[in-house]
Amino acid sequence: MSEVSIGRWLTNAQWSLTARRLPNFVRFLPRGLLLAAIAAFIYTALAEDLRELDWNAVRLAVEAVPSSYVLAALALTAMSYLAMARYDVVAVRTLALKIPEPTTWRAGFVATSLGQTMGFGVIIGSAVRWRFYRHEGYSAATAGMITAVVSAAFFFTLLMVTSASLLFGGTDFTEMTGLTDTNIKFLCAGVFSVGLLVFALSYLQPTLRIAGRRVALPRFQPLVRLTVLALLDVIPAAAALWILLPADVSPDFWHLLPIYAVALALALISNTPGGLGVLEFACLVAWPDVPAENIIAALILYRVIFYGIPFVFGLAFLADHETSVSVRPDRLRATRQMTVIDLLAESVRADANLYHQGDKQVFRSTCGTAAILYRDSGNARVALSDPFGEAAAWPRVIQEFLHGARSEMRMPAAYKLSAGAAQKFRRAGCRIHVTGQEAVVDPGTFSLDGSRMRELRRKVRQAEKAGVTVEFCPAGGAPFDELSHINAMWQAAKQAPVKGFSLGRFAPDYIENFPLVIARDEGRVIGFLSLWQSGDGKEWSIDLMQTGRGAPSGTMQQMIVFAINHAKEHGAYRFSLCSVQFANNQPPNSLAERIIAICWRQLSDRNGLKGLWRFKEMFRPEWEPLHLAVPHSGVPVTAALEIYRLVNDPAYDLPNTR
């Protein structure tokens, strides 16, 4: 399967005309014909009205507009263009591009002010953005991608605004469209419902499978921000026109808004400069009772204020940029003082070895001496386990990780944190929730002696009496054919999908990184256990543990006991039996922890979690809490949804590169 990103699809569609090796007239013929058809239609519709216009009355109507109204229109125009300039900031963060925010503000303003006034906004906007972003090391295709994101968000909001206005307002479109009021409302209800569905899916299921392909919807936070910005763009723009109409003849604002939105959409689709002709046609047809001279006068002033003045400023900003900027030879990142392997060598948690799964990224501190494993998933960026590298750099890498996620409009979260790391995330401004308990054994004091270990002792003896022997296998020396057979039997018996993210997955190129304990019966492999080691060697942990069909009772216990004793011989201070999710032996301290406690009561028997707890309890471990960290402004449910997806669908939100 391959992944399809909607933003990239829009970009490919936008740039396909220029990418194909076709003659210019062939490439632009469809768009030219559309523009000519719209122009001919508008000219035919407006010719008689324009011939009958009293241009002296138009001049008087322009002069009659109070200066306070002009100032108000200027203020509304400034508000609209501020929102338009902000589009680029959101788009750049959404696409995870490293462009300074002042540059994106200026590029967004210049691209929209020139594109709207000159027409062909997509092409001109992309070209202008490239003039700014090429100095940051980005190509014309990247500028086109930003334009595609901005355009898609704007048209999405136009559809939502228009459908909502017609659905809940009193605007009559029956004469303009030839449709009945019922049909119009039915159509608008459908469009508005689809828009709400897009919002819901972008929050609950931002990656879909359609016809065997992964389709990435826009993420929720950028979608909301772009929609709000589009509202702050369209509504003030419409209000700037409305305020220039005489109060005694102007329509109600909520009657004007859908007319303006439809006219604006047609103007952008037709690529007419400043919506010339399209706005006139829409306003004259929609408001036949308003004197044409007043409408034309308002539109003349509107074009000067909303298009002309920003156009002049846009040209000035572009000229200033072209004369003052110096091309940077390279976009060099900070030198990395340590490789990932160097950083892993300083890890104090064994589960940092999940790096070798290949599905996670590494976020490094700017000083290069600490790092965090993470995955981007839908609306969140989820860190896994504690940071690794120099302990003194942990606070810095945590702060930078949180800031980096927010700058790309993802909610940061950290999963399976130890108590020490959780406190550092708390000091960085996060709320902490206990999400499970980790079973930890001290290899130095572990023994099968005593009444407390009676059940474990009995299980180990059962396996030994059945003839099971266990052996240590160093990293890279495993009999993968036999292990693959065990894995196939294990998966067939479990009849459950393979999990990932915070759990190891069976794959030869992953398993070969770790030592194993192998169980045999008469020389035949009947089970195996893979082991993680922290970089400092003080913590060992179980990764994968599987047995084949017919393995004697006690085989797993025998392998674990062998592994604990082997870790002791190599100087380990801690041996982790891994965690049990939802388990918490402390009273809940937050709403999220109360929900987790309910999940434990309702799901632990059904999902085998209590059985897992009892199995680990056989080794008489110390139970240590594992934590989830989310910012105070974050929603734990959002983080929980993304973590659930990552664990239960290892390929979720990943490009198919493996």
C-alpha cells in the first residue's frame, strides 16, 4: 500500500500543468477557455446595466461615502490581510518546514495581495512565495505545496460559510440559481455536514484506508486554525464592502455574506484580476432593489481599499525583499556532537532499544547530547519512554521537544515515563497521569528460595522435569528459521494483530540487535526471549517472549529466571518484566486516572491484563508507575487515541518505505 497525503496531492495537481512537457497554449487552453466563457457571460449579463449607468451619480455616490466609513473599511481590510498573512505561518508549521516566522508573514501578505489583485492567484502566489522561501533553501515545489494548503483551507471555509449562511440565514438564492428553497437548503445541509465530518475525522481518525491506500486527512489543529483564519479573512472582507454601501439601501450583512462568498469563489476560480466583473455581476443580480450606481460606487471604493492599497504595499515589500536579502549558501543545521548510537550508549532505560524498530524518529537537543524517541501520529507527537543521552541535557531536550511539537501544531505527549523523567516533564509545564505499572526485579537479591517464590519454583521445576533446557544466544547468532516458526505458531494461537510502537515486533533485522534466551526440548527450539540492555548496562528488560505449540508448562518462567540470573552475572541492577497497562495500585489523582481505573476494572479480565499481572507477580517484583505527560493545554484523550492507534496499528501514519 502507498500513502496519499491530501496536501501533496493538491500540490501535484497544481503543478502538473507546468511539469508536463506540453506547449504553452495547450497547457493553459482549458483555463483560458474558462476565463473567456466567464468573461463573455458576465459581459452579456452586465452590458445593458452598465450602458444605463449614470456615471455622474456614481461619482456623487463615491463622494457621499463618509470618511469614517472609509477608515472602517481600511481597518477591516487590515484585519483581513493579517489573517491572510497568517495562513503561511500555519501552513509552514503544518508541513514542518524550517522557515523563520517573519519571513512567512511577509511572504503570505505579498503572495495574497499580489495574487488577488493580478488574478491567477495560485500561480502568482506560488511564484511570490518561492521568491521568499528559496533563500531558506526550499524549491518552487515547496512553495506550491504551501499555496495548495492555503488554497484548500480557504475554499473549504468558503464552502462552510456559504452553506451555513444559506442554511441558517434568510438569503434567497432561488432566482439566481433556479432551484427551490428546499433544494438549496438540502444541498447546503449536505455540504455543511461533510465539512463537520471532515473536522470529526481529522480529530478521531486522521489517517484513513480507502481502496487499499492510506489517505492522510488534514490534522485537526491546523485545520481549525486555518478555518478560523479564513473566517477572519472572509467576514471582515465582506464587512468592508458592506460598510461602503449606503445604509438606507444596503442589504443586511448576513444576506450579503453568502453572496460575497460565492462571488469570491467564482473570482478565484476564474482568476479574474480583483474579481473584476464577477463581484459586479453577483451584487447587481442579488440586490435588484439597490440602485446600481450605489453598488458600482461601493465596488470602486472597495477595489481601491481592499485590492489597490495592499497591492502597493505588497510590491513595496517584494522590492525591499529582493534588494535586501542575501542568498544563504546552505541551510546548515547544528553540528551533531554525538551520533544516535553514541546517545543510546548513555541510555539508562533499556526500552530505548525500540529505536532499532525503524519506525520512530529521534529528536535531538540543539546541544546534541540528549535525544528523545518519538512518532508523529495524526494530531499528536508522542515521545516514547525517557530521554537518553547526558542526564544534564534532559530538561533542555524536553523543552525543545515540547516547543517543536507545538510549532508544527501537534499536541506533544510522552508515554511510559519513569518517575524521574515524569518530574522533568512536569517542571516543563506538563500534567502527569499514571497509565500503568512496570514490574521490576533486583537481580542481585533475586532467588527462588522462600515460601513467597513457591509458585514460581514449581513452574520452573515442571519445565525442567519435562526436559526443557535454556541457553544464552548472543546478538546476531539466533537461528532465525526456527524462531520464525515459533513466531508463526504464536501469532496463530493468539489470533490478534501484531502490535508495535511501545512493543517489540518480530523481524530478523530487528531481533538480530539483541541477545536471546532460547528454550529447547530435545534440541528443538520451543521458545525464545529477546533481551534489551540499557546503554550503561545497569538495566535489562524482556522484549519479545514467545513459545511454540506444545511447549511444556513453565517454559516461560524458566527462560525469565535464566535471563535474570544472566543479567546478575553481567552487573545489572534492574531487570524489567515490562509493564501492565491501566494498572495502578495508587488512588487516582485526576480525571484521566479515574478513567484509566475504570478501564482496568472493565477490560482487564477480557483483555488478559489481570492474567498478565498475576504472571509477573509470580516473580515478586517491585511495581513502579509509568506515566503519560501532556501539556496543561492538551487533552489526555487525544494523546490516548493516538497512542492506541500507534500500538495497535504499527504502520499507522507511516509512509510505506519499508
